[in-house]
Amino acid sequence: MAFDDNMAKDSNNGESLRRLLEYTAAYEMSTGSPMLAYVHSFGCQQNVSDGEKLMGKLAKAGFGFTDEPEKARLIILNTCAVRENAEDRVYGILGRYKKLKENDPQLVIGVCGCMAQQQCAADRIKNSFRYVDLVFGTFVTDRIYDMLWKVISGRLDNRKERVFDLSDSDTTIHEDLVQMRRDKVKAFVPIMYGCNNFCTYCIVPYVRGRERSRTPEAVIEEVKGLVASGYKEITLLGQNVNSYSYGFAGLLRKINEIDGDFWVRFMSSHPKDAGRELIDTIIDCDKICTHLHLPVQAGSDRILKAMNRRYTVNDYMKIVDYARGRDKEFSFTTDIIVGFPGESYEEFCMTKELIRKVRYDNIYSFVYSKRTGTKAAEFEDNIPDSEKGQWLRELLLEQRETSQEWLSRYVGKTLRVLADGAGKTDGTLTGKSYENIIVNFSGGEQDVGRFVDVKITCARNWALEGEIVK
């Protein structure tokens, strides 16, 4: 794990932090090892970044870290609320932690993140998981010292303190939050938080708040620090990066001017705001990867309107056509929801047709999941789950057939790849190309974390295979 250089800038050096440091130091002195915390982040890259910031705060309070919850004295689940099964998984894990709490009454268990920001979820935890000590939402991570010390000090005074903080009034972007990154090669850099789009199926605006952007100066300073530390891939994050207040294309061009051997990705782009300026910037800037994740969600204009997406299929295709006009092999990936309330099979087939038309390198597809609190939760969901499942299988089959044919365009070519780690078979590595395509190739441990040139020898329906060009 690596700390950011701004580790010492944390402005929250209050009484709670001092007491936590005394507490963890006394534990380490008596046991000979640091007090361990287990932090598990579910869901999107934004959640991963939030979890890294939380770990940075805990590290400053004297905690060490473990990947085994059984060894921890502090467990925090950083949760996701995008789909119901993500919440169900958290409840299942919390159920298993009851035994850990019985074995160690001093164990502190906390839940934070998007799921915790919902009052209904917090109430369920409060009433059904009484051994959970700490629940806090997405707006108050900077107050972790006060919340955590309140719980721990209650234990020391032989009283049970449970802390629930779902307040959402503080929309300040705290640039001095420390961060502990698990990866030393790839880094997530949020450029904005929240969302103003209110797609009818999405809970994000309710749990993340309205859009607010970091300044270009703060983002560029962070990227420069990461590049100087040897990071090779920077992914800029935002629920809709095209809504970045200071101009997203301009930010990309400024980052592209930073010295160093690295490349930049970003996600996600909303089709209603993605235009020619963005495509031109991607293609013109050599460090901005030639790939756009452009969630379409559905291939029917009526369903897109019901989703409140505010674009048509024709609008979407104008972006694709312009990009492919400038670069015929421009890479697109997308998100698709199958079985939105009221969707007919004929409308679903329009989505399959769109897959054939766009020729995505990859898709991320999901069966519609009702989210309490969203507008779509009020719609009549008249499609049986079995039928949605069949539609999803049809969609994936369509994508497999399309992507294998489309990925074959790279056979015989040499692609630049950032090697991530070991492949599934001995003597192989896996990584992603500049175009964001999975590439499996022969190689050794010495190549991990490096850019390598790989000659493509085979195209599968989900990845490419090749050999390193020495």
C-alpha cells in the first residue's frame, strides 16, 4: 500500500484523533502489534477511492490493516446501493459478523457508504443488527475520528455507544483527506462528486447529493504527484465527468501536458453531454486512452424517455459515428439494463440491434433491480424474473458473437498494454491495452506494472491473446 504525499496535511487533528492515537498506541505497546482494521469497499471505483481515503484516516489514528476480518479490532464495510443484491450481500456478511462480536465484545463494527446513507437501510441495521456500532453516510467521512472515539470511549466507560450519522448538509470537498492506495501502478482520482441527472432507476443523486467539482488545480496537483510516484494509469472519476464544472475536455488537455510515461482513463460519460469536443480531445491527446465508456442503458427511445436519460438512440449514434469517423477502430464499452418496467420484447430487441450497430468491445449488462426511493420504483414491473433472465442470456450471446468478430480487427497488430498481473495459466500475464481491451500474453513477473508491446495472435469474444514484442 502507498500513502499520498498529502498524508501530513490532514486538518482534523482534534481531541478525538489524539485520544485514538493514545488508545491504539497503548494497544500496540501491550500486544506488540498494531491494532488492525479491516475495510472492505463494495461497488464502483468511486467507492474504492472513498475506502482508500477512509483507510488513510485510520492509518493516521494508529491502525494497521488486515485482509482477514477475524484478525481485526475494527471492521468497516463501505457499501454500495446501486442494486438490491449488493445490499443483500452486506446484510449477509453482517450476519456472519455476529459470531465475531460474540467472541470479541471489544470489536467495533461499522457500515458506511451509499447504502448507509439511506434511512431505510440505517433503520434496518439499527433494529436487526444491534451489534453494529457505527453507521455513517457519504458526507461525513471527515468526522470519522469523532464518531469512532465516541463508540470506543463508551466501551472504556462500560456503556454501549452506537453512532448513526446520515447527515448530508456538508457538501464541502475536503482536499486534505489522506489516502492509502492499495495499488502502486493504477490510481483513481475523483474530479467531482454527486449527480444532477435523476435517472428514474438510479439512487445515486439521493445518496451522493448534487454535483460538485474539485478545482482543476487540485486535480492536476494530485495527478502530478501520482505520476512522480511512478503510477502508470490514472482514472478520473465522476458520476458524469462531462458535467465537470470547469470544463472536462480542458482538464484532459491540461493533464495530457504533464510530463511522464502514463496514460489516463475516465468514467463515466453521460451521452446527453458527450460531444465532438470530448471525442476530439481523446483522439488528439496521446496520453488519453482511445476508449469511451458511454452507458446507453437501452435501445428504445420510449424506454430511454421512461428512464429520464434525455437523449435518443439517434443522438447516441451521432457520437459513435463521429468517433468512428475520426478513428475507425475507436473503442466503446457500455452499460445496459435489461427488463426495465414496461419494456416489451420488441423494445429489448432494439437493444440487441444497437449492439450489432455500435460493435462494443465490451458491455456491462444487468437485469433491472428496483431501488426503493427512485421514481422507477413506482412503475409497474410487469416482466417476470425468468423472462428478464432469458433476455439477459440473449443479450450476452449477441454481444459474444459481435465482439469476437469486432475484436479480430486487432489480430496481427501490436498493442501497448499495461501488465496487471499473472494470467490464468503459468507463464502468462494479463493486462489492458490503451484501448481498454483485456489482453492475455506470455510474460514474466518482471513485466508486471510495466507498459509492454504485445503482438496480437488471437481474438476471443471477451479478450485478445498475444506475445510480447522484445
